[in-house]
Amino acid sequence: MESDASEVLDLARLQFALTAGGHFLFVALTLGLVTVVACLQTKATVGGGELDARLVRFWGQLYVVNYAVGIMTGIVMEFQFGLSWSGLTHHAGNVLGATLAVETIVAFFVESTFLGLWIFGWNRMGRWAHLAAIWIVTLTAYASAYWILVSNGFLNNPVGHRVEDGRVVLADPVAVLTNPSALLAFGHVLAGALLTAGFFMAAVSAYHLFRRTPEWVFFGRSLRVGVFLAFPAAVVTAVFGGLQLGSIAVLQPVKSAVFRHDTAELARLQAELTARFGPGDYIPSEAWTRGGALVMLITFALMLYFTLAGFVLAFFRNAVFRFRVWHVALIAAAPLPYLAMIGGWVFREAGRQPWVVYGLLRTEDAVSDLSPAAMRFSLVVFTALYAALVVLNAWLLVRHARRGPGDVALGRDERADADTDPRDGPAVGPADAPPAPRY
């Protein structure tokens, strides 16, 4: 029976790692792109620029694709969370239930409602009302990320609670909402999302410029936006990351000691925790914890130097349009933010083991009472579903990105199409007509 419980725990942890990590990759690009789209639409609304309007439609369509598939991964993750971790909801549901409920209301009601208005409001709403819709979507996306990180921050640094009859009860909502573990992570995630969007925009634009697209003006502007966004976002991400590493030494000293490979400190902490909580292994996996941290730091160092060089190159017109080696490098660098995010997420989550709520609830006590067979079946189903969603999202993004801004459905005026004689071909307005190639 003990071996069955151990197998169920390992499978449940693997399932959570796959679903939560996979969902996070969608969230990062969604948060970054929606911010870029909102800023581009603000510029287009105020200035009335034709190119700016086309930028909004093209990048907005890619954002909508990623958001739609990402929502499905979030629903799957919530389902497996309730299925596999009933002990967590039983012991800490009084705190986590409130934050997750608010996040659900924000994400699935407010954000989705205004996103629908933005998608279907083109050519129907006033320009200022339409602009307000995308900014509400952006702010609610930030709010959704904040509430999720409040929940995760409580798992890493439980504050504002008291324990009654073995269950965690909310005692100080302000302390939970201002948890340093949540606030620092929030700044880190938002900056990382902008970094991801910058790399994505630069890679797509570089692909079209490398192929000598007739849309050279459009993608030259997009490449500059992506590169000029990526470098400051990388700097801000590094600042919040450094602050988090400093806070770990106070909030989670065991994780800090594993990261520093301080064996003497680990032995002292193990003895201290054994005396406090009873026999057990309180040291997280060094391979996963240090490995995740090293992947994050090495990848981030590469991105920081790469974005600095790109920031300088983007000031030169010839480099933007003719430096094909740089174009190839930008395309190849697109996965780097995702690799750094996965490494950082593994470091954050694996480093707090064996606790699911640090110092309050062990992971082995939070897992549901399921058989190994049921857990294996669940893992196979969820993994297959996530793999299908990831492949679908990648295919849709590549498909729409390769088509370019001349074939964008978002914001197309159906009234103009209806007034056009089919024998004359599709309606092409000023916003759709590409400029003549000139390099």
C-alpha cells in the first residue's frame, strides 16, 4: 500500500507539472501580446495611422488564437487540480478557494466578455469605446495573473492565516493580498510576458524580412517594436528575479541552501526541521531545484546579451532590413523565453518540496486517494490532450503568422465585402493593400 501511495504521488506531481507548466506558456504570450496590442491600438486611435491599424489587426489576431487555446488548457488544469489534489482543497480551501474564485470571475466573465466585444466590435463600436474594450481586457488579464499568483504565493509563503482543527483558515486578507512571494512573482511574470511577446514579434517579423516580403515596412516596424520591447523587459525581469532570489533566503532557506549547494547549511536545516515536524526528508531534489535554476539563469543571460545587441542594431535601417544573419538569429531565439520560464517555474515549485503549503501541509498529504491505475489513466489522458492543444496552437500561430497582414480576418468589414460584386474579386481597402517592395 505504501508503494501504491508513493506511485500515486509521483504520478500526480508529474501530471501537475505538465498541465500547469504547459498552461503557463500560453499565459506568458497572451499577457505580453495583449499589452502590445492595446498600446498599438492606442497609437492608432490617437494618431489615426493606417499602418498602426494594420499592426493592431495582425498581432491582435495572433493574440486571439493564443488566448483561445490557452483558455482550454486552463480549464483542463483546473479539472486535474480538483481531481488529484483534494487534500489541498480540504486543508487550505478556505484561503485558496476565495482567490481562485475571484480569478475565475475575472478571467471567464469580465475578460472574456470584453474580449468578445473587442473581437466583434470592429466597425460597429466607436473607436474610443473599442479602445476601452481592449484596455479592459488587458487590465483584467493582469488581474487574473495577480490572483493566481496570490494563490501560488500562499503555497510558497503562507501568511494571513490561522489553523483551526487541522485546517487553514483565512485570518488577514490584506496580508495574503500583499504577500511578498506573490507581489515579486507578479512583477517577474509580467516583465517576462513582455519579454516573450518581444521575442515572438521579432521572430515573426524577421522571418518575413528574411524572405524579402513586400510587407517590408510593416514588418520592419514590428521588428523594431519587438526588439525595443525585449531589452527593457529583460532588465525588469532580471531586477524582479534578483529580488526573489534575495527573499528566498528568508522565506525558504532550504531552497536557498540547495541553490547555493551549501551542504553544511542543509544538514543544519534538516536537523532543525526534523526536530520541529518529526522524522522525514525535508531537502528538495537538488537535481530539479538547481537544474531548473541553472537553466533559467544561463538562458536568461543569453537573452540579456542578445537583446542588448538587438536594441543597438534596431537603430540602423540597413540592419533591420538587410542583416539576414540577425534575422536568422531572431527566428532561432524565439524559444529562449519559454525555456527560461520552464526552468524558473521548476526552480520555484520543486524547491519547496516536500511541502505543498510551505511548513503547513506536505505534498503527500494533499494528494487524492486514487489508485495507481486511475492516476496513470488520468496522466495519459491529460498529457495527450495537452500535447494536442500545444500542437494545434503552434500550427495556428505559424499558419496565421506566415500569411501576413494581407489575410487577416480580425476587424474585416463584412459590410464592404457584402457590397462588392464577387466577379470583381475580394474587396481590398487601403489598410489591406501592401506597399511595393523597396529595400
